Amino acid sequence: MPQPIEGYAVIGDCRTAALVGVEGGIDWLCLPRFDSASVFGAILGGADQGGWILRPTDAAATMTRAYAPDTFTLVTRWTTPDGEVEVTDLMPRTDGRSDVIRRIRGIQGRVPMRQTLRVRFDYAASLPWMRQVGTADAPALLAVAGPDALVVRGAELEAHGHSHIADFTLDAGETLDLQLSWFAPHEQMPAPLDVDGAIAGTERWWRSWVSGCLEPGAYDDAVRRSLLVLRLLTHEDTGGIVAAATTSLPEEFGGSRNWDYRYVWLRDAALTLEALMHHGYTREAQAWRQWLLRAIAGDPADVQIMYGLAGERRLPEWEVPSLPGYGGSSPVRAGNAASEQYQADVFGEVMIALDAARHVGLDDDDFSWSLQVALLGEVEHSLDRPDSGIWEIRGDERHFTHSRAMLWAAFDRGVCAVEYEGRPGPAERWRKLRDRLATEIEQTGFDAELGSYVQFAGTREVDAALLQLAQIGYVAYDDPRMLGTVARIEQTLLRDGLVRRYRTEGDVDGVPGDENAFLACSFWLVEQYAHSGRLPEAESLMERLLGFRNELGLLSEEFDVRHRRHAGNTPQALSHLALVRAADAIAHARGIVAEHARASIARSSRRMAPAH
């Protein structure tokens, strides 16, 4: 059986990330970028797919672990009958390098340790050539295959079949540093790191970054950790924000709902940007806006819903035969065919995020505003086109109510930019298009008999994405239409008290099988409760959701309540940003509103008049 998804910690350098399991193994690592091919892929198969295990040789050794406060330095304490050791894992923030540090320190007694290294480049399809390149005093093992090379330093590793193993014993007070460094084999091998300096500098950077957080006054520890996760998933050089650090961790165990999330969705990145800006991170907002302008520059008709980290457009989806899948959940996929879908809602999310950016001091230049005007021109041109919706259904395209409301929001933010910010643009035409969309939504997207908005025109099904209608200002949180929608969601989408995205039984998505509760949707329900006078229910659900985090404060995409386990890719940006929004909503409902939040709320209430 594979280790549970919640058993994994994440370490990262804001260019890529590694997952470290409870057995001491780095079971997932792609180098040098989040979306590179894996070097260690054991989480999607087993030992043959590559990994780097470091732990006591005593199989009965017990462990506890935690992050050093406000960092991604993972500290694991191993205890055996003979003593204790501490393993510190991190990916240092260095100038363009890709490294992993594993420091072992003897705490008490004597502890025999084993390091087992299995390097498997190119999603475990490429077995590298390995050779010793160090000395007796400074051992180093080099692995090379095609465009990839690794050097591992710190302990002499000996070949055992297709693995390399080092056995050693650590006494109290002793320290051994292991280093892994990736480089392109046509370039010079990187020099060893100054480990003390790398650890201190990396921890100092993370703590400095999070010290700028404007906290909501509710669930501050969880908010800080979630914002740290969002920063970890933001690429240092490009500003692109990946949806998760992994691919193909299953939404349904044993099923085929396995997708690659190592790319930049305009929707997820825009929502992440809003969460960061609301908590004081304008530098990240500036970097993301620049990424956005580069990525979508060109013909607005060519805008995609997702891109690579540097704005790459070609993300072809293919099945990876060399990775059997998590617990046999197959196929494993690289790339994502959703990049070719039309999802109308992204135009709204982008316009909302850019509107929010203006109100934290990021004024539009001629290029950014002209691009927004062009985007609205494309929205107008494609106004009647059905789409695949927020959940990227692989069934028939439809006029999803959520998508239509997001188009309403796109025009609404354009009108507001002209009327309140003095930007040049055809506000009157945009206002008429906004009102036309509102009329359509009320006529075809609202079922008067049910008293609820519905998933799309012609159905009686609901969709958890409808919870966003109040978030974007289309309708008030306490409007009877919104309250009726919430009641319908509670009746049909709650499973074990958590919210599913939609009923897969309705066969709307064109994919076989089922899925677990989607964590972001449950946080959206917390937000809705908090803003509509149901604070005790909001607090109760929030406490329950926070209890689903692992001991390090991490969340994946979904949660299997029956077996109390995480499901889907991890750590998931959408889950963590929804947590932040939910905490903000509860703080507001409690009357704990920081001054920066008061100003933001005042601006929002001025600009976003609910539709009638």
C-alpha cells in the first residue's frame, strides 16, 4: 500500500518542490521546475520509480516532525531504543541552483542510519549512468542521463543492483550533511554548498516574507501557513503560480480521475493573487500581473485557460507508462488537455484580479489597460458561446450559470474602471452587455420553483461554483436567491457534511467514476455562512476543515471522509486560498477587521452592485 497522501510534507525553493514521506523518503521531485520530468517518482508507483530514503535502520523507529516556525525547513526527530537523531530537510533558496539538503544530527545515544538512493530520470523511463567522482574525504556520486545530471555528496554510496546505499552510525553531537544538486550535464558541476549558510539564509528569507502578512485576526496560524504554501507554489523567476506540486494523485482511489496540476491556471492564479494582495503582498501581485501580460499577449482570441510556468501554450496531455500510478490509480498523465478548452469564466477571474490590483496601488499602464479592453472585446465576440466550465468537464459544452456570471463580472469590472478610475473605454456598451447577461441568468439560470440558481440552463442540478456568485458581487450573500441556492447545495451536494463540486451521477463531466468532497467548495460554504448570518455554522465547519490538515498544516485537493484521508494533488493552491478567504470572512463576521480590510470592503461595496 502507498503511504497516505496526508503523510507527505512539502519542501521547496519557489522553483520546484519535493514531497517527503513519513518513512523518510523523498518520493516526488521534479527538477529543475515544477513541471519538469520527475527524478524521484515513487509516490506514483514504488521504489522502481525512484526515491531517496534516509532513516534509521531499525524498522521500529518512531518519528515526529514539524516545520521550523514560518519556514519550509522540515525537522524530523527519529527515536530508537539506542538513541535519537534529527533530520533536517530543505530546498535552499539559492541563485538559480536546484539543491536538496538533508542534515542528520545525533541527539543522544548511537543510531545506525541508512541512505538509499534510486535516481530515475524522465518519469522513471531513464536509468542513469552512475559513477563515483569524489574522494575518500569528500565522497560524491554522479548520475547522468540525457539532459539531466545529479551529484549527491556527503556519504559514500555503494551500488546494490540499481540502487545505491550508504550505512553509517551517528553518535550524539555528530552531524552529517547530504547534498543533492541538479545541473545540465553539458555545464560545469556545481560546487558544494555552504550548508550552514544555506539553511540560515533560507529560513531567514521565509520568515522575512511571512512577517509582512496582514493577518485577519481569525485562525492566523492556519492563514500564515496557507499563504506560505501559495508563495511556495509561485515560481521565483516567472511569477507563475502552479495549481499544485504534483500530477495524477487520484481524486478517486483506483480510478482514472488523475490530472496534472503543475501548470498555471488563470483562474487559480487570479484567486491566489487576490488572497495574497488582501494580506499585503503587492510585490507578488506585480510579478503575477507581469506574468499575465506576457502570457496572454497577442490575439485575445488565443487566450488559454492555463499556461506553463513561463507562459508556454503547448501543454499536450499524454499518459506516462513508466509510472504505474498511486496505488494503481491509472493512467498517470503529464500535460493537460484542458489547456485546449474554452472556459468563459477565466475572463471574469482575470478582470476581477486586475481590478483588485488597481486598488492596492498597481496602476494600469497603457499596455495592461489596452489588453483588458481587448479581452472584453473578445468576451463580447464570444458572448453566446457555450463552454466547459470551471470544473473542466470533458462532456458537452454548455451555458454554465457560473460562467455567465463571471462574464457579467468581467464587464462589471470594466465599467467600474471607467466610472471610478477614469480609464478610457466604452462603458455604456459594457453596461448593456452586463445587464443583458444578468437578465439571461435570471431567466435561464434561476429556477423559481426550486428557489435556486442551477448549474446550467435546462437542468435542475446545482453546482458548488454557484457559491461564487455572492463572492463576485453578482448577488448579495443574504439575497433570497442565494439562500435558496445554498439550501439546494446542502440538500444535494453535501456528503458526510462536505461539499462535492457537482453530482457526478448526473454524467455531466464525461468521465467515469466518482470523486471525493472538494475542499475549496467546503471553504466557500464557510464563507457563505459567515457572510449570511450563520456564524456558528461557519465556525463549526471551519474547525472541521482545519482538522483535515496534516500535522504540518497542508491540504490536498479533496478529502475522503469515510477513510479520513487526503485525495487529489497536493499541496493544492485552491484549497489553501479558499481557507484564507474563509478565515477572512469569519474575522469580518466577528467584527475583527483590520484597517486594510475595511478599506477593501468599502471599495468592494461601492463598486459591485448586485444584479436585479
